[in-house]
Amino acid sequence: MNKKQKKVLVRIIIAAVLMVALLLIPLEEGSILRFALFLIPYLVIGYDILKKAFKGIKNKQVFDENFLMAVATIGAMALGEYTEGVAVMLFYQIGELFQSYAIGKSRRNISALMDIRPDYANLKQNGELVQVDPDEVEIGSEIVVQPGEKIPIDGVVVDGSANLDTAALTGESVPRSAKIGDEVISGCINMSGVLTIRTTKEFGESTASKILDLVENASSKKSKPENFISKFARVYTPVVCYSALALAVLPPVVRLILGMNPLWTQWVYRALTFLVISCPCALVISIPLTFFAGIGGASHAGVLVKGSNYLDLLSKAKYVVMDKTGTLTEGVFQVTKIVPTDISDEELLEKTAKAEVFSNHPISKSLKEAYNKPIDASKVTDVQEVAGSGIKANVDGIEVAAGNEKLMNAMGLSVESVNEPGTVIHVAIAGNYKGYILISDKLKATSKDAIKSLKKSGVKKTVMLTGDSRQVADLVAADLGLDEVYSQLLPADKVTKVEELLGEKQSNEQLIFVGDGINDAPVLSRADIGVAMGALGSDAAIEAADIVLMDDDPKKIAKAIGIARKCMRIVYENIYFAIGIKVACLVLGAVGIANMWFAIFADVGVMVLAVLNAIRALRVKEV
């Protein structure tokens, strides 16, 4: 508990003790002494509510729960129902304390994620280490991260090796190793060894900063139920206030006209009971809290959701469309075969690796790793990347083209199809076909389980879109058990295919696209929900996506859907429960069956139960 919650708890205990003591002391009904004594616990427990109600009236924002509580309890005290007046305020504060604790629990879950924000960076300056603000570190600087410290900025390890704790980012407790040449991201904790890192981004563009920004802004994107509750509360509260006023005045006036005893006290008491029952706390508090808890629970599991509206959409996911490389496969390519024509293996590999020198694509990296010799980039000019086909460049003054069959055909070269699993890089030198290089990728360990989990969760169709060859795509799809596969697609073709699938689904169904590369950004934006692989994914994909999986595990897709469905189930449970109880109790209160004690349960009891139910969204089960 924080200090504020402890103060409220102390006030609750003092007020409860005073009220019980006064109930045990025999005091004359209606006496000023009895009123004065009961006024003490009433003010101890309710002075802040009265203060907020007065401020609301002063600021012309009258109709809120503070106003309802103030009117109801002041009315009860005026009617001589001192015990009820104090009890209503007491139990209302107990309910508020539960709410505060629940929100605090949710915030603490997210605050664990906020711990990824680094306090400083150890910057190398003139051979010495200087502690500076991470914002002051420029790209290309060398920083040192010692055991127990957080990596403050994304970069590449240039010296040392260590195990990294990535739990705050991914939700996984298994440490990851980092050695010279490895890319590391901010927010990880160095568990062993000293690392020297050359920064590749500014602090504001680093992974930790972007994650924090996503989580902090998540609450600004409201779901349909949240928007409904906000509108409902704005209309509902004035309506019940005027209804309570009508209940207090109209029946006595009618009785008076009919020559009967107006029973003013009885009807005013009913109206005050009606006000206490009508307080919309359970809805106004529990619905946003459920989404907040859902986002908090998801973030703790390494699934970053950019807004509660995406939880709403995700719960209706029936189509899951996925990219292949880096999403279902490791994206770690290796040269497995070199088949030259009128040229040596070494020369074919050399020309191809040099042509790819400026590319950061995984396939390009595998070619350079296989060549494993220094490349003079100044001798590689006129580099032209052909989207979805390959690359062209002048290498030592000779044109080299490396890519798929489409690229060769566009150059007027005919090539035979290669019936081997893997990515085939056809190579043309000086306009003549010179053979191909076979590069193989491997499936992620969890990909097969991920597809099974999606189908088990009720997803109607799993689809893979890839720019890879048909043979490779078909082999991967058959191995994973995918429903459909489309291969040899350009980025624009992927968008077209997603639009076709969007037209196929029903209006209450949602389509997810999962990708990791920069060429996936247009498709991520076009889908109902875009999911990006965050740990190794590109910045563009993360920016375009609505949900980010921090550890690149495709099994987390089913987990994210499960979290969303649980969250929405709790939301609707609370809506139906709160409204159902409220309506029943309002009717009972209006006809005089429900008294003020019953009203306390209808208000505070329902709120506490709804809040406790909302907290369940924090708990995330393993898929």
C-alpha cells in the first residue's frame, strides 16, 4: 500500500470503531448530542467526498459519484438516519480503497516494465568512463555496461561477452547470450561480464524508449465498451438524479392532492436510497480497470498492446495471416549449396557477396558470412534494389544481378526451376547467367505449436504469405499444417492478398497479419490488427503494428488472442452483472422494499465484486 491508501485505511478503521462505539452507547433518538457524536465519524470518513462534490458543483460538473454520495448521506443525516449516513460513506470508501489497490496492482505490473528505463550510460571518453544521461549519447559512441546494469541504448557488442536478462522485455526468464558482433537492445540487464557496445540509435529511438511510449499511450485508444460506458455515465447519472428528485416529490404531492398523508420522510428516504443504489461506480471503474489490467498482464508476458481497442478487436480474431521469414522461420540463413556455370564456386560467391554488401537483409548477411573476407565497398557502385526480386550492382566495373527467377526473366535470361528446399539466388554477371546459390532457413522451434494453438483457440484460417519460391513455401506450409499459402509475392501483392481475405471474412470477424520486415509495414497497416515481431523486427514494422511480440515467438500470437478474449469476457461479465443488479435494486428501492443498508450492497458490494473480477485480467495463463 502507498501512503495515500494507508491514510484512507486508518480513516476507515477510526470511523468504523467510532460508529460501533456509538451504537453501543445508549443515546436519545433525535437528540443534538447523538447527531453531533455521529457527525464525527461521518466527517472523518467523508470529508474528502464532500470536498470533491463541492468542487464539482463549483466547476459546473455536478453529476458524478461524489455528488450522489454527498446528497444521499447528507439527506440520511438530515432525516435522523445517522447510522445509515455514516455506513454509506464508510463502505463507499472501502470500495474506493479496493479500487485504488486494484489499479495499483495493475500499475505495479506495468511498472516492472517501466524498470527498463535506464538511469545513466557509462560513456567512453578519452579512455575513461563517464556517467552521462542516455539522452546525451550520440550514435556511434562506445558505452560500457557492467554486470547488474541495464543496457541503456541499442547497439552492437564490440568487446566482451555476457548473459542478458530479457524478462522485462519478453516475459521469458531464460537468459540470452551476447558476444562480439551481436546486436543488443536497451532494457536488457547484463547478468555477467563487461560489455562494450557501439550505439546504433539515439536514446529516444531505442527499443526501451519506444516500448515505454507504447505502454504509456495505450490508455488513449479506447475500446467500444469503454466509449459506451463513458457515454452511458454522462447520460445515466443526471437521469437518476432527476428520477430520485421525482421520487422524493411526486408521490407525496399526489398523496397530498388525494387528501392522504404525504409521508414526506418515507419518500425522501426512498429517494436517497435510490441515489445510493444508482451510483455507477462498478461500471465506470471496473471496465477501464479490466482493460488496464489486460494490457498490464499482456505486457508482463512480453505482448505489447497499443490500446484497449486492439484487445477488443483481437478477441474476435478468426483469420491469422503470417509472413514466413523471421516470423515462422528463424530468419537465420546459411549458404548450403553453390552451383556455378562456367565459373568457379569461389568467384560466384565473391561476386554475389560483393553485390549484396550494402544490404542488411538476412539473405545478404548469409552470403557475406559465407564469403568471410573483407569487402571494399568503394568498388561496388550503382546499387539498385529490385523490390521482391533481388539486387543489381556494379562490382569492379562489371554488372552483377542476384535474385529470383523474376529478376532473371526481366533481364531476358531463362533459368530452370530448382527443385530443392531453400531460397535460390540466381546470379547473372555481365548479362550472362552464371549459376545459383542455395540458402536455407529453418523453422522456429515453436512455429508448429503456434499453428496448433491458433486452431485450438478457434481461428478459422491460418495463411502464410511470402516472397519465397513456391516449392519452399509449400514445404513450410505442409510441415506447419497451414490452411493456405501464397508464394512469390511482392510487398504490393501481400496487400492485395490481405484485401481479398478481408473481403472473404464476416463483419464480426477480424483478420490479424503477423510480420517482422520493413516490407511488411504496408500489410500490417492494412490488416484489422497488425502484429509485429519486436525483438528482431524492423522499426517500421513495430511503428505500423498495433501489437508487438517482444521475443519473436509465434506462439505468443495465440497467447495474445487468449488474453484479449479473457479480458473481453470479464468486461461483459461486469457490464451485465453491474447493470442487472442495479436495475433490480433500483426497482426494489423505488417501491420501498430495499433500505439504505441494501443500497450499500448494491453500490459498494457490486463495485468491489466487479473490481476483484477485473483484477483477474492481470493473470495470464501459459498457452
